[in-house]
Amino acid sequence: MINRSYAESRKPVLRVYSKCIPLVAILLFAAPFSRAEQKVDFVKDVQPILEFNCVRCHHDEKPKGKFRLDNKEGAFKGGEDGVMIVPGHPEKSGVYTNTLLAADADMKMPPKDENLTKEQKETLRLWIAQGAVWPDGVKLVSRKKEGGSNTNDETALVADIYTHISASGNPASQADMKAYTDTIPGTKVTFDMIPIPGGSFTMGSPDAEPGHQPDESPQHKVTISPFWMEKCEVTWNEFELFMYPDKKGASSGVSKNDADVVTHPTKPYVEMSFGMGKEGFPAISMTQHAANKYCEWLSAKTGHFYRLPTEAEWEYACRAGTTTAYSFGDDVSKLGDYAWFADNSKVGDQEKNQYQKVGRKKPNPWGLFDMHGNVFEWCDDAENAPGGALYRAARGGGWNYDAEHCRAANPSMGPPSLR
């Protein structure tokens, strides 16, 4: 989903401002989520990091330090500096610790001024901590990074997008906020935005609510500024314009340079809908970072400032003025009218539970669909997890989760690599 807004949160958010109404777009993206630490998948999560950043110095032709990373045997054998991958111990594994070295260190990976992102470093750490599983037969090849800037500084890019957008003006008051349909320039793909009124609400759930979790307490009052939120979850129709810009050929919007400089996702190794369908279905299997990059791209394309919602904004929009476990009340027997979840997400001749097309169930009182169930939706927040890692937040429950996970107050989180 998308939302255009600004609200109280644990960290500041850039916004487009006009007189009194901030303009932001909140995207709610899907990912198979759970409370437990998510398993890092070598092929999806680790292989791209190594192939784009490390293998070129550690392959079969004169590997640096006699350490090879292009195959499993060489990777676990190590090189001149000893064993580089110690399953279960990232602090003893050079493949991880060498990414933390200073730029002038001879053993730094990748070398010199190149750096992995915090998310990539955390993915390597988690992979090793979880046992460094490397499937038999998987070989790596050196790959060249394509397009865009490799800088880690997002601030300048967002500020540039903001400068272009701020010149267009915003509604003068909350009363002027109307629902609207935006079109991604150069395409026929559209998405609908719903105005969400500002106000205050009680965030969290009471101890007596069925399914209540400790991290839903204590309940506390939060004040939210008005914003827009996308009527439905972001679909593959929208997201694949960002994933494959050359194939789709979408023309640029507000600023060609801004849109083009936003980093696009690496072409996935597997079909990311996993055969569940794409036309009209919610986009899944992207990291929170990829969801944020899509928001930057969409902002530059359309001239509206879009971003992910904070958890407070998400829960406020989900509740839509209600104080019950679900936006329709406390009667869990009615959940099937509003949500796809474990009890009803196998439809027709489908072989197993899966996500469903967006907007097929009843909306909440403010006209938002699938706020309960179907797919978990990324939020802009991060949370401290056991072991000191910084995990990313998501809300809403999913097609393969029970009713308790679909409650308005129920939070979930996962590592940066989760997609």
C-alpha cells in the first residue's frame, strides 16, 4: 500500500509540505513474516551479495589470499589467512568481519572505497550465525553492478526529489484532501489513494484481548497528522515497472535524473511470485530496503512524495476510528469477510493456501482493503531484536497466518534480509 503523510514516529521522515497538509505516500508491501527469526536463504539473500561484491577477487584465477569464494569447497577451506567461514560464529568468520574493516585495510571486503550496506552486512552475519548453509552444487560467478549510483548516502537523492515535488503545492487544509487516482507516467498502470483524517488514537491492545502479545503493551495515545494511503496493497503490475524499467519502458515523470539514479533491484534468481500469480496480485518477496527504493522511484516518477507508513500510521489507518481487535469489531467469525488468512486462502482449484488478488474482500470503515491478512505490509520502523540486531517492522498478517496475527495491534519483525 501507499500513503502520503507524516506522523509521530520513532524517527524523522522527509515530507512535502504545503501550508498545513504534509504530503507523503505510504506503501504497504508484502513479505512472509513471523515473530521468529527468519531463515536466511543462501541463493536469494547471500549469493547476490557475494557475486556482486566479492567473487571477482576470489575466484579460480589467482584468488586473493588463495581464498576462493566461487564454490562451496573453496569457501569453507579458507586461504592464507585461515578459515574464513566458521558456521555459527560470524565473529570468527573473515567473510563477515572483513566487511567491517577500514577502507585502507588490505583484507577489507569488498576492497578500498567499496562498501556493503548495513543490510548486506547483517545478512552475512545472520547467514553465518544460522550455520552458513551453502547448498551442494551451487557455484558463484563474478557479476558486475548495473546502473545507478553505489553511494550509501540516500539523503541527497531524497532531498533532490523533495525539491522537485515541493514546487507543485499541496492542499491548503484537511478539508481539501480528496481521494485521487495516480498514474505511473508512460504506462496505463494506476493506483488509488484514500485521504486519512488526522487525529489521536490508542495504540496497542489491552491485556485481555485474545491473542495479545507483550510487545502490544503498554497502550499509549498517539497523534497522527492527515495523510493519504493507497486503497489496496501494491501489486506486481506497479512494482514490476520498477523492477524491470527497460522491459516496461515507463517514461520518466518529474525528474528523469532522479528516477534513473534510484537503484533498481537485482534481477531475481527465481520467479518471485512462486507461481501464485501476478496480474492483480500483491507484490511480495522484496526487502524493506527495496520497498523504500520503490517509494523513491515512484516519487520521482509521479511528482507526489511517497513513502512507507510508520507503525503508528499503519495501525491508525487500519483501525479507522475503531478500538476493537479488528476494524469491523471483535467477532473473529467475521474475519473471512474482510481478510484472506489461514482459514480461507485456498480458493477453487488452488493446491494450497496462497495470497489472493487485492481488493476482493470488504474494506475497513475508511475504504482501505486487505488491512487484515493477505500479505504482511512493510512499515518504516525498525526495532531492536535479541542479540542487538536491528529488525524491520511489518503489520497486517498474511494468507498463511491465523486470525490472531491479523489483529490491528499485532506487530511482526524480521531481519533486513527478509523478503
